[in-house]
Amino acid sequence: MLFNSLIFTAFLPLVFITYWLIKPSWRNGFLLLASWYFYFSYNPWFLLLLIGTSGFDYWCARQIDKQEEPKQKKLYLLLSLFSNLGVLFVFKYFVFFYNTGLELFFKAECDFDEMLLHQLIIPAGLSFYTFQSLSYTIDVYRGKYKASDSWSDFMLFVSFFPHMVAGPIVRYKDLMPQFKVRHYFKTIDWEAFAKLTAWGYFKKMVIADNLGEIVTPVFKDVHAYSGSTLLLAGFLFVVQVYCDFSGYSDIATGIAKLFKIDLTLNWRRPLFSKSLHEFWTRNHISITTWFRDYLYIGLGGNRVTYRRWLLNIFLVFLISGLWHGANFTFVIWGAMHGLVYIAEILARRRFPNLRVPGLIGWIYLIGFHTLSLIAFRALTVQDSMHVYKSIFTHFNPGHMGAELLRLKDAFYILLCALLVVFLFVKETQEEFAFIPSNARFTRYYLQPAFYILLVLGIFLLGNFKANTFIYFQF
């Protein structure tokens, strides 16, 4: 079930009404069943996988809590790690590593018929819910929490339907306590719900999905376009993936407020960053902090030698690239970010008093982000290399107009350009608050009019094909 699907327009009101009509003591149980049905609608068998892996993590956490010996605690932690990583490996990486192994070890002798041609179907949101479940086990092992929660509360913590499929990945301390207090209908923050969902749906259905109509055909046939068009498609993908993913997070956060649940902040206008360091404090915050707390610290963090510290940083980015999918294009993306992140560290160390003008820093960040996401978006490594070669050797802006008009008519191209400008104007206001948000005219007239126009824009310009969210595949 997708947030932008027709069935969800019936599912959400039904769940919302029932939740507030039944006895408070039944609400968590009902919300768990509703969340399972939400996931069941994707694939019934994958619901069993969700329940199985999460239930096993719960059991491991309980066992860790019971043990006195550190070795026994570590044993159950390793069981949890291996079960989660094993499931991820089977569904996301087995075919990739199998085929790569054949090519590496047999090379020319490799029979093409021996290679697996089809990737397994990846359960929606597999990486997100396994990471959330695994974080609980690790935190119990580290002594942060006691595994005293009921099985149903833990399952709701993992399965809560607004964020289960594409995040944000919410920590135990931020989410679990909210399931254990009684909520009241009269305290629902309707304004936050309306603003978040309206802006989220607009970003997804109007901006991201319309830009996708240009980005997708270009990256499907990169040899048919000049370097200038390919670079533009790369930039449009930067905007598309941001609007698609942050749009999901906004919708999820807004919907959660209907049940008096506050999800953690996941995006803070990353496209306004002026360095890669700043970018990763603003972009997909929940997964960034997850990798920091559970992978980077696990590798030793900065409590090691200087060179090992830099290696730890690079490994985190490399693994985060592979986390996105079983393709060398994602590994290249992760390696690019790791190398540039380390280059910024070295530059700051060498030139501690260097101050880069804000506009120059922003252009650098957007330029690098665009180039790195070309590797992320490309279907193959060969396609990504062709795109880079074309950008630097066959850059011809004069061909761009004709190539874009082969994709869509002039009105559509102009509309997409205006949507990109609209996004940056909206986020510029959020970033710098040129118009005071607490002013009476803004609060009671300008803001309501703006969000009404957003809703109208969704119905007039939105893509109602129920396009899946980009990060569902991860």
C-alpha cells in the first residue's frame, strides 16, 4: 500500500476513526494489526519475514538482558546481527555477489548461462525495519535500556506503518515511550498534520514524479544525449530524489500526528548546505546518525590512530553506498562521498583559517552532489562512465533544448523548471525567514492561502499513477 494510492485514502480514515473510538487499552494492539495489514498489502509472505526477524531480535534482546556473563551477552548480540544481516544478504546481495564471484574467479571461462539474471524481490523497506529492530538489540547490549517491553509494544515500535517502509528510522527512546502513554483526541495537532502532508504530497506527486518523467528516459538511454542534457538530468535527479524521499518523511510525520506520535526530524534543507560535512548533518538524518552510532563507533570511531580514523570514515561511506543496493554504482557513489568528505577534513587541517564564501560553497556542494548522484542513478557502471565522459568531453548546451523537446513539450519543460524554482523559494523562506512566520498576517492569511494552493496544485499538476517511492527499493 502506497501513501499516494487510492486504497490508502480509505485505509487511513478507517484506521484513524477506529483508533480513537475503541478503548485506550486496545489502541496499541489495533494499531499493530493495522500496520501489519498495511505491510501485508505489499506481499503477504513478507509480513511473515517482518514478524520473524523482529520477533527474533526481541528474543535476543531479552536473552541479553538476562545474562550475567559478557560472553553470553555477546553471543545473543551476534545471533541478532547475523540473522538481520543474513536476511539482507539473501534478498539484496546474494545474486550480486554470486555473479561478481563468477566473473572474478572464472573470468573468461565464466559461462553466461551460469549467472543469475534476476534479482530476488526485495521486501519493501527491508533495510529500514531491520536497522530499527537491530538498534534496539544493540542498545540493550550496550546497557542503554532494559528489555522490559512487551512483545506487542516492541513489534509496534518496529512496524508502525507511517515510517516502517522508508523511515525515518526512529530510536527506542524517541518512539517507544509515546506508545506507553494515554493520548487524547482533542490534543491532535491538526495544523502540523495538514501542513506536513500537503507539502509532502506536493513534493512527491507534483515535483518528484513530474521530474521523473524527464530523468527516467534520459538515464535509460544515456548514449542518446549530450553531456549538457545528461548533467541537467543529474541535477533534476538531485531534486527528484530529495523531494521523493523527504516528501515521504513529511507525509509519514504528518500521518503519525493523527495518532499523537511525533517522529524524529529527518531532513533539514540539505540542498542549502555549503560543504559535504554540513550536508550530512542535514540529509536523511536518521540513517546518518544510525551509521554513526552503530557502525562508525563500532569500528572505533575517532578513538584510534589518525589514519585508521580516516579509514573508518571511508568504510562507513562505502558500506552506506552498498546499503542502498547491490550494484557497483552505489559503491562508487559511497566511495565518492567518502573521499570528498576526507578531502574536506584534510583541507581544514591544512588551512584552518580558510573561509569559503557561502555562494562558492553552495555551488561546490550542488555540483559534487549532482555528479555523485549520476553514479547513484545510472543503471550500470558503464552508463555512469559514459555520462561522466560526455559531461567533460561532449558538453554542448546548444543541443539541450532539442533533446529535451524530444522527451516532453515546451510547456512541460517550463513547468518542471518552475517547480524547481518554487521548491528553492519555499525552502529559502524556511531557511532564512524573510517573511516572519509569527506575524499575524502570515499566520492567519498567507500560510493558509499557501497550503490551499498546494492542495489545488496536487489535483491540477500531480501525478496520480501511484508511482512508488524511490527508497522503497532499499
